[in-house]
Amino acid sequence: MIQLFLPLNFLGFVYREIRRALTDLENMLGLLNRQPNIKDNNNATPLKVTHGEIRFTDVSFSYDKQRPILNNLSFHVKAGSKVAIVGTSGAGKSTLARLLYRFYDIDSGEIHIDQQTISQHTLQSLRQAIAIVPQDTVLFNSTIRDNIAYGRPNASAEEIDTAIKLAHLNSFINSLEKGDQTLVGERGLKVSGGEKQRIAIARALLKNAAILIFDEATSALDSHSEQAILSAMREVANQHTSLVIAHRLSTITDADNILVLHDGKLVEQGNHQTLLAAHGEYARMWQRQQTTE
Ligand code: ATP
């Protein structure tokens, strides 16, 4: 029996690992269909992330050499701070996050995390240090609890329960007959965009990475879901360096710093009050959104 069990167990492990890798790929900030070719350098060592400080220095990048996307972008994210990235559609906000995760290598400049150049360290250690809450999380066909535990497969039951609580998922889970054992994914319960994002937040909390990237959903959520997500986000942001790619400015008025991108350039930065007082691009965006809302 044991002889049969061990290979089956191993196959199960391989299957889970492959599925995890695929879900990661799908999740990664709405990846397009190109398979990038990023590998570890020959003498790459693990990145040591203790604080989660991020620095971009003169970073330029293009997907296709004819069309520059980011131009000499420089900014600094203090360890433990919450920084929002805003700007018009196509300004390069998601690209910036993909470069930090090293899904692509930059053309020139440097990206540092805790004073280490990311390209000189192993991808695995870099990605271990960053948790991503994508716009549209892919849930795999399993229970809600499994979907959360996937953030850190060796997490204890208490740690999973805490993540559920901090992500404001308790009342949703309690409203389900089977609670966190409810099946979700394509063949299970259909969950709303807001619930999915809170599951992703719980996963990210569990991963306990020093840096969190939160890609705010573009489609409007009802105000109850939005408030639940914002409170969940604050829990995460309090414990990590967080980068929030924001579409609705009302969700990031409390950010320590707001980077305003336009056509791949950083045109302004500051907190909400400073940027409003500057009467520039941010103030115009704010005005437009206030009018629409
Ligand atoms: P949005 O708010 O609409 O999500 P964004 O500011 O996040 O926009 P990015 O997704 O970073 O913008 O895209 C910046 C530019 O790069 C856009 O012009 C986009 O068309 C282009 N782009 C993005 N991904 C790729 C890719 N894989 N290959 C080629 N061009 C790309």
C-alpha cells in the first residue's frame, strides 16, 4: 500500500507545483501571450530582503525597440511606506510593476531592492519577496481555504484564519453553508470580483512578503465591496511596503507618496494634499473623477 501511496503522493505534489506555476503566470498582472526569457545570471545569489526599500534609477524600457514605454524613470519607495502609481491608461503603471517582479529586464538604469540590483540575484528569491494582488485573480478549482493557503502551503491553520479575518472575508465565508470548504473556481461557486480580490489579499497576507503590489480592479465594484477591500488593503499596507496601481484616486488619498505617470515619464509626485495644491496633472485627474462620480 505504502509503495503505491508514495508515487501517487509524489505525482500529486508535481501536479500541485505545476498548477501553482501556471496560476502564478496567469495572475501576473494580466500577462499577455508573450513568454519572456528571463533567467538567473550565472553567479546569481539570493536577494536578501529585510526592509523592502525600492529604488528605480533612470529606468528605461520598451517591449519593442521602436516604441519606448518608460523613459529615465527614477523614484524611491521607503521601506514600509504605501506608494500609489497613477496615470492615464497606457502610461506604464503595470509595466513598472512587471519590471520590479523582473518579468522583463530593463534596457537601461537600475532597479534596487534593499540596495541590491535585482537582476544580479535569483528570480526565485526576488519573487519570494513580492506578493501580488492582481486585478483579476485566478481561482483554481478547490475550496476557498485551499485557494488562500496556496499563498504559503506550509502555513498553520491559525495563520490561515488570521489572513481570512484581516482580508475581511469572515462574513462572506460565514454566509456559505460549507464555509471555507466551499468549492470555488470554474466548477464551483462563482464569486464576485470583490470577493476574489479579498481572497487574493488573504493569499498575499499569508505569503508575508516584504513588498506587496496591489493592482486595483479597473471595473467599478459596489461600494460595500470597495470598502471591504480598502480596509483589507490597509491591514496589508500597515505591515509591508506597498505599491498600489490605482485607477480611482479616491482609494489612495492616504498614500505616503503618489507617483503620477504620463507617457512613461514621472511628471509629478507627492501626497494627495501637495499634489492638489500643485494644480498639475494629478489635480486635473482628481477634478475629472470628482465630476464623473
Ligand atoms: P492601464 O491603466 O490601462 O492598465 P497602464 O498604465 O498599466 O495602463 P501598461 O499596461 O503598463 O499601462 O502599458 C504601457 C504601454 O505598453 C501601453 O501602450 C501598452 O499598449 C504597452 N504594452 C503593455 N504590455 C505590452 C506587451 N507585452 N507588448 C507590447 N506592448 C505592451
